Amino acid sequence: MERPYIICHMLTSLDGKIIGEYLKEERAIYFTDEYEKIHKHYGCRAWMCGRITMEEHFTFGHQFDLKQDNIPTIPRTDYVANKDAKGYAVVVDPSGKLGWTKNYITDDYGLGDHIIEILTEQVSDAYLAHLQKLGISYIFGGKEQLDFTVVVEKLKCLFSIDKLMLEGGGVLNGSFLNEGLIDELSLILVPIADGASNTTTLFETSYFLKKPQPVNFFLKDIEKLGDGGIWMKYVTKRD
Ligand SMILES: NC(=O)c1ccc[n+]([C@@H]2O[C@H](COP(=O)([O-])OP(=O)(O)OC[C@H]3O[C@@H](n4cnc5c(N)ncnc54)[C@H](OP(=O)(O)O)[C@@H]3O)[C@@H](O)[C@H]2O)c1
């Protein structure tokens, strides 16, 4: 089965952290702006984030009221609400926690990326009914655990997504790394370190992952950014 080309696009501190105090430094603003510019430069039709990242940036902890009676059983089959969208925001939300209020995410320019939820079959019927009501697409990636190889094949087959930008956080990136699904890494290195322990790094390992496997990266390009930053591009297959 075919799958999209997958680019993991991230920003880290010198000590490999994707979040933390370093992002509160004034200098960091320039680098987060560069991050967004490079995101656009890649021109991917779809981008993907984990549930925690989406909650932090888009749904802000809002949840659906799922305590409703008389919800009929909804079959665990994929639901495609829009297969011709200009852009897609793909959300990994295995048990259905995110309280969306519309079926798209708007960027600074007002364009809407249609939301696709990635779920396991453990999700409630009430959550599926909410998604259908809002016109949010969803696909199933497994019964209890997600299989991202299946997920990305479905993204290609159901939505014709050829290039996918994977944008964190660390747990989601770690899942893709573990399944050997990263083709390219676009990494902005911010010249600040905060030395904090217990913060999230570029690739994290969670209990639901198989044994960690080292993945080799090969340098494709490197560019100096302003103010001492670096943009590095690595691929996982040698040219
Ligand atoms: N520096 C950057 O470039 C950058 C980019 C993006 C995000 N971030 C930051 O990263 C932080 C969040 O990172 P994070 O690692 O804590 O969270 P995350 O990767 O955004 O989300 C993790 C959640 O996604 C679901 N998930 C991911 N992989 C899964 C798998 N294989 N099986 C089942 N569920 C899976 C689980 O949801 P459930 O818990 O619901 O089961 C899991 O808890 C945020 O603070 C965000 O701002 C930084």
C-alpha cells in the first residue's frame, strides 16, 4: 500500500527540548516565526499533531458533553466528510478527548484546514456522533493501539495526501520514529539551553511503543538562520 512522504518538522533548544523556559526568551520569537515560515515553504497539504499539542494550541481543554442517552451504536468504520479540502489538520486523539467546535482549523490567513481525527475503536459512540454532527472526518488506526502504518496508508487512500508534515509533540514523533515512518527531519536549532530535566524532547518513548529502535539520519542540507540559529534537513534514506 502507498503512503505519503513524511517530514517531521520541529524546533528544539540546544539541549534537544521541544518545550520549556527557553521559549519564553525574547530571542525565541524570531525562531518560532521561522518555524512557521518553513512550515509554509514545504507546501504540504496535510499536517499532523498529537492530542496534547492540539489541546494546548487549539481546543484549550474544551470537552464535549458526552453524557447523552439514546446514542445509537455507530459502526467503527472510517468517516470521510471532505475528501477535496485544500488543507488537512490530522489529529491523533485515540480515545476522543478533544472538544472541537468546528470542523476546521484557521491559520493567520483565514484558510481552514479540515480536521481528520485519528481514533482507536475504544472511542465512545457519543464522541463519534459529535464528530459527524460537526462534519469532522475520522479514521480508525486500531482496536486498542494505533498502528501508524495503517493510518498513513488510509490518509493516502481516502484523502489523496501525498506529503504529510508531522509536527509533534515528542510522543507522537516517537511513535512515527518507532514504526520507521519518518522520511525527512526538518529541525530548527535555537541557540538557547535551559538544562531542564523532565521536559519533552524531540522523540519520546511511551508505554504503548514497541522496543525503541535506533534510526539513522543522513544530512541533506544545512542553513544558517539569523541570530545564530540553524535549520538542518536530514533524510532517513541515503541518496
Ligand atoms: N518545539 C516544537 O517544534 C513543537 C512542535 C509541536 C508541539 N510541541 C509541544 O509539544 C508538547 C506536547 O508534546 P507531547 O509529547 O507531550 O504530546 P503529543 O505528542 O502532542 O500528544 C501525545 C498524545 O497523543 C496521543 N498519541 C500519540 N502517539 C500515540 C500512540 N502511538 N498511541 C496512542 N496514542 C498516541 C496520546 O493521546 P491520549 O493521551 O489522549 O491517549 C498521547 O498522549 C506541547 O507542549 C507542544 O507545545 C512543540
